[in-house]
Amino acid sequence: MLIVKLAIVAGLLFLLIYLSIRLARRGISKRYEPRATTPWNSLNEGEDPSV
């Protein structure tokens, strides 16, 4: 019975670690993706996109 409990706890721990690594990688990759080019991005360069 102890072996079954330890297997369940180890499985849950493995699942938690796996999900946290996946979420961390996704957050890092999205952070450094270039923005889509729109006319409003030219505001960062001091240009008026409505002209």
C-alpha cells in the first residue's frame, strides 16, 4: 500500500514539474517575439500614423 501512495505522490510531483517548465518556456518565448507591424507602431519612432 505504501508503494502505491509513493507512486501517486511521485506522479503528481512529476506532473507539477513538467507543467511548470512548459509554462515558463512559453512565457519566455512570447516575451521576445517581435511585434506585428502596424501603423501605430510608428508612434514609438515619433511619427504620426494618421497622416
